[in-house]
Amino acid sequence: MTQEPQGRSDGAASTVQKDGTLSVTDNRTGRSYDIEIKDGTVRAMDFRQIKVDEDDFGLMTYDPGYTNTASCRSAITYIDGERGILQHRGIPIEELCEHSTYLEVAYLLIYGHLPTEEELSRWVYDITHHTYVHENIKSFMDGFRHDAHPMGILLASVGALSTFYPEASDIDDEEQRNMAAIRLIAKMPTIAAFAYRHSLGLPYVYPDNDLSYTGNFLSMLFKMAEPKYEPDPRLEKALDILFILHADHEQNASTSAVRTVGSTRADPYTAVAAGVAALYGPLHGGANVAVLKMLQRIGSVENIPDFLETVKQGKERLMGFGHRVYKNYDPRARIIKSHVDEVLEATGKESPWLDIAIELEKRALDDEYFTSRKLYPNVDFYSGLIYEALGIPTEAFTVMFAIPRTSGWIAQWMEMLRDPELRIARPRQIYTGPRDQRYVPMSER
Ligand SMILES: CC(C)(COP(=O)(O)OP(=O)(O)OC[C@H]1O[C@@H](n2cnc3c(N)ncnc32)[C@H](O)[C@@H]1OP(=O)(O)O)[C@@H](O)C(=O)NCCC(=O)NCCS
């Protein structure tokens, strides 16, 4: 038995022993069972032995939305939702934002340790030298309508990468897995920037290997006629911090999608495309777009009380608030908030929405409706304001999330492949429909 295991990534910290047994009595049969508790968790399959008779399938657990089901063991990201703590490989997110870079964090997530100087320079070199995409990717991107959503373009293009690198389907080959990791992290900003330029009808800008990861991305987004784009170091740094903050967040919807598709032994490009697809949804990666639209709809600070009233009446949600795991201030939101002013200063822009956001947060945190439900700002509440200040159009916000999350998806995919307990993801259901019906011919319906 262990005390205080590294344990569940959910803030269920306590000094009580987490291991032991659970005694369950089935009142239908009067029989009792001892179920093992390990890391504060019971195995759903241990309940299958609980049957009313030999023909019984056995007890299942029901958990729509997987709100209380651990789908894997993971050593990548730790979240204590009650206390608002986020750590990657044990290192607090605040320390990573202060001392590290996005590419170093990507290495940390994937390989499990901070790189040595030599490992880091090799890693940065490899990523920098795989940023180009095959010219055919450019041509098929041209096939999208001028107003195609950049997430749709990204989704299709990342999936298509698997056709350019068919060797990546050899997922048991470590070399291939590493190459796919490098290629995905390297090419994601290129595809994202091409998608953005496509929507504006602007020519694509090729990667510039002299620039940093974020500096090159800014160049591919915004370079016009100048021979060399010189990114503002403040914006480069702010974007790098945003990328660190979005790199991984354990078993969220998109990561679970990557793991689900990956569990079928699909190649990594296809698995990551599933992650992009899940991130597209407004309740996940699309929330920062919804936040900005909400702030625009509110329009001015005076309208905040009326808006909050409609939220409390359940007519709409305060976007950027609330989180399945955080029942406290999302630590990422705190860090982003501290960088909004810096970005505005660097761009020389004024955000008409910042005052509304700050006042909205203040009032919500003063309101019993939100405090009693433990609804606090999440990562999306302020990220949209920074993206807007950077000149990124709203439709491209989710793409800005997908770029850094790629390293988390890959880290989780690689960890999954090494898991001795890996099985194809295949949930059960409770069937509620009719049985043994007769097929009714068309003439009798
Ligand atoms: C993130 C989110 C989907 C988590 O949902 P969840 O864990 O399933 O939480 P629930 O939907 O069960 O909400 C619990 C309660 O809080 C309320 N609630 C949750 N988020 C709310 C929000 N943003 N605004 C108003 N009320 C909210 C629910 O109405 C519910 O109230 P009730 O108990 O009176 O019915 C949800 O908080 C949300 O929709 N937030 C806005 C979208 C967003 O910012 N997403 C980005 C996440 S990083």
C-alpha cells in the first residue's frame, strides 16, 4: 500500500491511504466482493464479476462524457483542478513560462526530461529544417474556397500528410515515430500560416530558417514585400509563452481523440488529424472565438449586468469560464492575463474588449452563481484578446491552439504506444432501443 501516490491528476489530494480494497455487496444476490483500489481508482473490469446468475453479462459502469473514468496511466501532465496547479513532467507551468521555450517544453513532454544543450540544439535544428511542406500540399490547399475555415484546411492537410510519409505507418519503429514528431511540430505552423494566407488571397510565405519557431511563424503570417521579416521580440516571446501554455493538458477531448484513433494503430498524422478535428468544436478549442464574439456582443461595460443576468437564467454561457477539471482559477489564464498589456504595448493597439473582459471577470467572481459552481476564467478567456492584438483573425484562433497542442498529442500518442495495457479504445453502451422487430415492407409502412 502506498501513501499519497503520485496519483490521480484531479486534485484529489489527501493524506488518507489511496490503496486498499472496496467491499461491495450486491443487494440483488446478497453476495459480497472485494475490489482492489489502486491509486485511488477501481478497475471497471473488476465489476464484471458481479452477476445475478451465470448468464448475466456482469456489472458495467456508466459514465457519459467520461467525467469519472481514467482511460490511461500517464506521466506527462499533472493537474490539480481544485488548487489550480498544472505541471509538465513535474515542473510547474509558471516555471516553464519563465525559463523555458516552447520547443524545449515540447521536448520535455515527448522525451520525459529537459534536454541537454546538445539535445536541445539538435532538436531545434531538426524542427527548423523540416518546416517546408511538399509543394503538392500547397497545390491542394489552393483547391479550397477562398473563405474556407482555416481549421477545416488544417484538418484536411494534417490528415493528408500521412499520404506523403507512408513510412510513418510503421509505428513500431522508433526512428519513424521520432521523424513524425519532428515533422508534425515543424510543419504545423507552415500549414496554419498557409491556411491563413489562403483566406486572404495572399501568396504563401516560405519558412525562414534564420528565425525562431514563433518568429518564423509570424513571418509566414505577416511578411509582405520586405526582403526579410523582422519579428518584434516581445511578440515572439508572448507567442512562445502562449504556445507553452497550450502544449498539453492531459486527457482532454482532443488528446483522447488522438489516443482513440492511435489505439487502432493508425499512423501519427491520422491520429493527430483526429485531435485537430476534436479541437475544432466550440466547447474545446473554439471557446476563445466564442469569448471574443461574446465580448463584442456585450459591447460595453454598462451592458455587463444584463448579460450576466441572462447567463444566470441559463439562457447562455459565460464563455471562457468554467472547466471540467479546474474548479479554481486556471493557472494558464493567470499567466496569459499578465501578458495582454505587453502585447498591446508592442503592437501599439488598444483592445476595445479588454476593459469589458476585466470587468466581466471581476463581477462574475463576485457573484454567488459563479463562485458556488466554482466557475473561474479558463485559458480561453484572455487568449483571444492576445490573438486579436497580434492581428490574427478570429477564425484562425483555434489554429493557434492546434499548433502548440501538437507536441502534447504526440507525447501522449508515444506514451500510449509504450503502454503494456494498451488496447483498442472501444467503450460499451446501454442499449435502449427496441429488440427483435420485424422488417416492415415499404408497402405496409
Ligand atoms: C468547459 C465546460 C464545457 C465544462 O463543462 P462541465 O464540466 O460539463 O460543467 P457543467 O456543464 O456540468 O456545469 C456545471 C454547472 O455550472 C454551470 N456552468 C458551467 N459553465 C458555465 C458557464 N461558462 N457559464 C454559465 N454557467 C456555467 C452549468 O450550467 C451547471 O450549472 P447547474 O449545476 O445549475 O446546471 C463548461 O464550463 C462551459 O461550457 N464553459 C464555457 C465554454 C468554455 O469556456 N470552454 C473552454 C474550456 S477550456
